[in-house]
Amino acid sequence: MEGALKGALLFAQSGGPTAVINASAAGVFTEALNTDCITAVYGAHYGVKGILDEDIYDISREDSETIEQLKYTPSSALGSVRYKLGNPEEDPREFEKILSVFRRLEVRYFIYNGGNDSMDTCDKISRYFEKSGYECRIMGVPKTIDNDLAGTDHCPGYGSAAKYIATTITELALDSKVYDTGSVLICEAMGRNAGWLTAASALAGLCGEGPDLIYLPEISFSFDRFLSDVSKVCEKKNNKCVVVVSEGIRFADGRYVGEFGIEETDRFGHAQMGGVCNILKRLVKEKLGVKVRAIEFSLMQRCAAHLASGTDIEEAFGAGAAAVRYAAGGETGKMVTLERVSDEAYRVAYGVTPLSMAANHEKTVPISWINEEGNGLTEEFIAYALPLIQGETGLKKTNGLPAFVSLKKEKAAL
């Protein structure tokens, strides 16, 4: 690429892992290793913290087959981090250190793979470098099972988590019918402010075994209305009812149902959700007197690579590769987006949006996609989500078990 900016590329992963985050890594590595203007390819251990700690791997020493099989390996191959950079105007020391590492490695391309907070980190670094006069193309690659990043039709990671949730709900719904005694099953999916994961449970209805009631954080929650809904379903279905709730459901006054007695927050100041299904379990058992089971999908919804969506894998890989192409072509300070071109013959194109858009905005489920009763989804949501769970993983197996891979992680010379 004549006249292109020459230098090394550094890639890092951040935030919660997904079943396909490594597919994006594979996309970045594959594209970067075959791009003439990129002189070396590095990976930071534990995200931006690895840069600060000078803990950097030389990706050129990895086997091509390992990089290919990363597409089907869950978790974060380079290690992840939840680390919030401060304001460079108030304390520039961390940014000075990052710039020092970039200069020594001659890094001119930085790709960061993560969610909202990761895009904020990426944006801060981009602005600091620009102010410092250091030419470096900085791109974000979207990643979150929450599907709440603004500026993109959907996020890599969501399709696989949605497929896991819909499949698991189908299996649990069948299991709940085994005995002639009544039982209420309450399942909890991740989602603090956006109910995309919980909404995915509605896809199970396409198999005839979907949830009876679905509650998202986009609609205010009421104990009384909830008990009334469950009671009505139990009356119709021999005291059987399957419920799916978001961890972030909240009352009309804004209080989270799951915050009762919980004062913990994560490093970004977000309330640590969880336990909603157990709160509702106690409520139903006390008020309705029926047998109740509570199940948190917890980590399984983000690491079930054995049930990953083929579409999600390919789009995650494509987003990583697109980030490299855009950066090599001159783009910086942007996040790669997935733009839905067609629904009938489902297809996406890769675009870009400013990092600040992804960092400072949160995409929630449209109210028009939630039914009038506030306890289910409409056909519009089904049409949106169904293409995202299509296709199967190319995961290889050994002795009947997944053959996941690991990187060699050979240190780069600093």
C-alpha cells in the first residue's frame, strides 16, 4: 500500500468475554499479518493494563492453524481486564506510559475489542495521541453479549448468547413439563439496562416451547403485576409457568429489584446485579404457594462456544478484519459497525461510527418491540434476532470434547 502509514499493530481485548471474541482476534491477526504497511503484530496481555505493565506478546510467532481455530474458542485468548483510565487532563501519567510503549514498539495501529467502557478507553487514548501529535490509527471492534452498543445494528457476541439462551429455555421448558405436579421456573439473564439477552428467550417460542412471561428493564416492574401474570398462567397451565427476567429489571421509581441488600459496584461504578430470580422465587413461593425453581444463566451465556452461532462467528471475524482494513486505509477514532443490508437474504456490511458514539450511548430494546402487557416480545423483535442465531460452529472435537486452542504467548522484545 504505497504511501500508507508504516508501523506495528497492537491488539487488545477488554471487558467480559464472549463465545466469539476470539473470532474478532483471529480476524485482526489474519488481516494484519497480511497487510504490507503493518510491520509487526502484537497482543497486549490483560487489555490496556498489559500495555501499562509492558506485558506484550509477539503474534507473528503464533501458528496459523492456532489463529484459525481461535474463531471457535471462547473466553479472551489474550486475557481481559476491567480497568478504567482516568482523565488525561487531570493526570496524564498513564497515557504518557502508553505512548512510551507505543513509541518503543513503533506501534502505529491500535485495535481495541470491547464494549461501552472499552470504547471509552479507546476514545481517550485516541484523543490523547492526537493532542500529543503522535500519528496512530485507533479503531474499536464491538464486543458484548448485552448488544447495547449504539451505532451498530447488533454486536458480535450477542447472536451466540441469544442462541444459547433460546436453546436452554426450550430444554428447560420441556423439562418443567415432566411431572404432573405444578411448578414455576424463573430464569435470569444478564442485562443491566438493556434487555436484549432476556428478549432472546422469545425465540424459543418458534419451537413451541418458549417462556410464558418475559420481563425486561425497559419496562418498569411491579411485584403485584408480576404475581398476577404468573397466577393467570398457572390457572391455564395446571400450575406450570416459565418466566425469564433480566438482572436489571427495576421498579417505576428506578430502583433495581436485584439491589435489595446489595451495595457492591464494579470498577466502573455500575451496581453489581444478580439474584433477581431468587428474590422472585421467594415471592412466588410465599404468595402463590407453588413449587418454584430459580436458575441464573450467569457465565454460561457468554462462554457456550459449543452452541455458538455460525453467523456470529463469521461477523465477529469480519469485524476484526474490517478494523484493520479501515485503519490501514486512514480511518482513526472509530468503531467498526455492522450494518444490516437485507433481512430476507440476511446480509451485513461493515461501516464505522465515532468512538464517542459507542462510548457515551446505550442501545436498549425498542418499546415498540415489547408487547402491550409488558411481559413478552413482538414479531418485530423475532425478525430482528432470528438471523443472528443461524448457522453452526466449525469447532473441532477430540474424544467427544471441544478442541479449544491457546496462544503460545511469547513475549515481545521491548
